[in-house]
Amino acid sequence: MSTTQLSSTLETGAAPKARSRRPRWSLIALLGPVTAFLGVFFFMPLAIMAVFSLLEPGLYGGVVWNFYADNFGRILGWANGPIEEFDPVYLSILMRSLRIALITAALCLLVCYPVAFWVSRLPPRRRNFCLFLITLPFFASLIVRLYAWVLILRPSGALNGLLAWLGISDAPVGLIYTEAAVLIGLVYIMAPFMFLPLYASIEKLDRGLIEASYDLGAGRITTFRRVTLPLTLPGIIGGSILVFIPTLGNFIVPSLLGGAQVLMIGNLIEQQFLQARNWPFGAALAMLVMSVVLGLLTLYVRATLRRQATDVPGKEAQA
Amino acid sequence: MKATTPEAPVVEIRRAIKQFRTPEGQRVPALAGIDLSVGAKEFVTLLGPSGCGKTTLLRTISGFEALDEGSIQIQGQEMNRVPPHARPVNTVFQNYALFPHLSVGENVGYGLSVRGVPKRERLQRVGEALEMVGMNGLQQRSPSQLSGGQQQRVALARAIINRPALLLLDEPLSALDRHLRQTMQRELKSLQNELGIAFVFVTHDQEEALTMSDRIVVLNGGHIQQQGKPTEIYDRPVNAFVAEFIGESNRFRGTLEPGDGGLGRLCLAGDEPLVLRRPAQSVAGELQVMLRPEQFCVHPPSGDRYASLKGRLTAKAFVGRDLEVILETRGGQPIKAALRGHDGQTLAGRELGDEVALWYAIDAPHVIAA
């Protein structure tokens, strides 16, 4: 948009040439590389996947260049041919993934919200140390960290040892390869993504507003519900999106901690690409996940836009 | 001007002590044994430099700070264990603290809505409160669309809507420009009359304190230095801190010698003695005497008893109504004087460096503790 504005001023000759040409060139110079990079390495693969999802799978992998609707048909219900058949299991895996992603985001929020409050009240030096601690896990490999959880959760692992030592349970509790184990792993790796946006919005919160609320007669719960929560909502929404989307497509955690028991849509896609060598079906699943995410995001953006839209004219009409 | 009301005090503070800990672990006294009571319809100003404990005192009344020792009673009820939201006081905060996510109307109605007042009554009372501060009709605006003065008014309306027994104001005018501040001072005063409730007003601006208050409480270092009507504080400060903090003052330090006819002579180092009426209470040794700049004149009226101080004119500045001059006595003591009318015209015609005599009534010098 800004480039078209700039070029239009060039054409009308309203601005001196040297002045208006410089920003235009620097704009191209600044935006060009990143546009080219994203175009080649992000948009192109995505386009290939979109095309593949509508092509016929080859017998020994690869694709046959025929239009083929049954990739989506297997998932959504119109495939009933001799080769491909509709199976509701794919939809149920998608639903399970959505549920797990939702629970993960909710658990991350529950864990991080109080911690973010606590950290924001620390004196600056200790606060920065805490922020460092929260980003510390990023320094170690994800796989190593998840294997540590395998060691903790397996029947002969640290957790069962602790429980036996405390005398709480004699028989090992089967935690690993359950949905609970997957949730623990996901919350563990996703918590920093929730924490940082939450912390950013909580740290900005003016303590004076909370005092004003108490002063006007609101107790702790009312103050939280009517002042703290609405004012930190941007952080809650931002963190939830940052946790929900990567969790939905995650396949490492369920494959290490969930085994064959807890299959998520990410595992399914991985299997289609790497084991079944059915790229078109994997691409169709991936497109489905992407459209679900886009759909949810669109709903969210619409909702916020509508809120702003209903706010503004009301204000002007009354003022 | 009435200083105290015969009715029962709305706030009664006894031996309030509060200490803060610095990060290094030192204890800093914020309140070092404060006794204070506020009458039911009184306008009390807590005045002092930053760090004197005035804001801490206000926050112990509102409940945001707990006392280490001592007691606070509001309307006869012990408040030490009562949380802020259950106290019958409301606060106008220094930075207004308006809720940015709520409209003006919702901000003002917040106190009513958390108390469960029905919507119809709420809207009506919001309108009334905004009417009192001259802001009715702006209910739908967002606080960010308002000017500083308007935000101030909204904060006021929000604080009075719960009909508190006492309104606390924490330097509410400090962010406004001079002209607006003076307007708001008058409006606050008339609002207080209209509401008939007590105001406790915190400020570091002595002019503001003098204009608005029924009673001024001067604080420094966690202690009450002096409290009284504005004229009392201004004319008869009890110590050098109050004399210095309120208004401008010339202070002379010396020893008092008895003179004839009920007069005394304050012997100053390197200067002629300063003549004054001997104070009623006997004072011995070194003491300080204060003269306000406006207590000097150049042409003393006949009939009254006047004495003079002489010095070289070192500076003069015309500041509107007054001519402000600074004299330096032989002993090196500067004397600041504010002269108006004929006096001012006379000195305006003199050159810097000229020897000048300034006259004062011998009743004017006020003796304060050394």
C-alpha cells in the first residue's frame, strides 16, 4: 500500500524526485529479501502441498498427476471406492488433537498466570534471573528433555520410585503412554510460549488500577474478574494462540510419551509422509489442520473486530 | 474560617507508627508516632516535602498500608484489620487511575455496580455525580479521549459516588497546569461544601494548602511539625522547618537582650541589633526570629512603632504586583522583601549597591525555637 502511495506521488511529481525516490528504493531493498525468502521457502512448499493433496498417490510413493478427491474423501466421508474408504478414525484423531491442544493451552494458562504475576512483582535483578530461568529449557535439545520425561514417567522411573518410597503406592502406576503423559510433556514444552506474552501484559498492568478497584469497594475476586482479567486479556489470547497452534501439529511428544496409544494428527501426518509414503493423503491431512487453525483464527479476529466496531459508533452516537 | 467542628471526628489516628525496609535492610520511619483527628466536615491538608510520610499516612487511612503500631478509627470503628474495600473512604489517586477498558460512565458507576446497585439507579447516580463535576453527557467517552482536567473530574465523580464519610485526595492537582489547578482548587472547595463530607488532601504545594484548607498539618520526617489554620501556620510557624517550607521567610539568628519599654534587641553577628517586642514567654540563649518578605516597607506609616534594617541593594525584580528586592546587611545576611505600591516605586528608582533602609513593625518579628 505504501509503495503505491509513493509511486503515485512520483507520477504526479508533487514531491522532489530525490526525496521520494530514496524511500521507495530503500523500501524495496528492505522488503525484497524477506519477500523472496518467504516466497521460495514458505509459500512454494505450501503450494506444492496444496496441489499434492488433490493428486492421486502413486503405488510406490510419489504422485500421479491426476485430480483425485478421495484424499479428503477418506477423512470427510465421500470416499467409498474399492481403493480408498471413508474411515471416521481420522476425524476422531483430529478431534482428539483439538481437545489435547485446548487442554494444553488451558493448563499452561493456569500454571503461568500466577507465576507471571509473582515474577512481575520481584525486584528487577531477581525478575531478570527468573526470566532467564524460564527461557533456559530452550538451550537443551527438545528430544533430550522429552527422554528425561520418559525416564521420569516409565513404570521403573523416578516418579514411581518416589511414590513407592513414600509408601503411597506399591504397584507401579502406568503413567507413560497415556494421554496424561502427553499432556504433561506438552505443557512442559509449551509453558514458556504462554508465559512470555502473559508476562508482557501483566507487567504493563498498572497496580494503581487494582488499588482503585479495592478502594471503590470491590473485593479480590471482583477486582480480578472486572479489572485484572480484562486488562491482561491480550496476553492470555496471545499466549493461548502461541500454545494452541504448535500443539495441534505436534508429533514428537505424543510419539515419545504417548506411544501407539495416544495418536495425534501430527503423528498421522508424519506416518503418511515417512512410513506409508502416501504424500497426497498426508498433504490432505495437513491442509485440513491448517484450515481448522485458519478458521479458528478468523473467528477470533472477527470477534475482536466486531467488538471494536460496536464500541466506536456507540461512543460517537452518544457523545 | 472554622478550624474544628464540635461534632465527633470522622477519623481518629493515635500514635501511628510505620516503618519501611529499604532493599539494604535498613528501617526507614515513614510515620513516627502520628496523632491526628479529622472533623466530620473538615478540609484537612497534609503538607510536606516528598518522603515526609504524608502519602503513607493517607494510605494507612485508605487501608493500603498497615500500621506497625497505633490505631486508626473511622467513624468510631477500629480499622486496623479492615481491608480497603470495606472502609467507608474513597480515594482520588494522583494519576487518576481510571480504568482504561471502561467508559467514563462505567468508571464512575464501578463502585455502585460492585455493590450490586440496580442499573436504573446506577445510571441516575452516575449522571448526578458527573453533573456535580460538570461532566454529564460524556458517559460514553473512553478515558483516553479526555484531557487531564477532565480525567481529574471523572476520578472525582467516581470517588464521591459511593458517598464516603471521607474523601482522600493524593496530590490530585499536581499534573495540571497552573491555571487549571486554580480552577480545580475552587471547585474542590465548593464540592466539599456541597457534599458536606471531610476531605483529607495531600500536597507538597504550600500555596494550594493555604488556599483550600480548614486546617493544615505540616509533616516532616514522619512527625507532625505543626497543625493549625492556614493563617496560624503562616504567621506563627513553630520551627524553622515550617517557616522555611510555608511561604518565604527571612530568619535572623542571635541572642536576645532586654531593652526598654517592653522591647528586646536581638544581637546579630556583625550587624546592628534587630529591635522587636519582647516575647511573652521568657526565652533565653540563642534564638531565631522570622520576618516575611511582605512585612517590610520603605515608608513606615507614622504613629505605629517601626524599626529598620539597613543593607545594600543587591537584586531587584519586578514580578507583577510586587517588586522583589534582596538586601545584604553589613554582616552578610541577605534580606528578601516584597514591596508594592509607593514603596515599590521608591526602590525601583534606586541603583544596585545603594544603601537602603527597610522598615518593619516591631510587633512583626516572630520568635521561633533556635
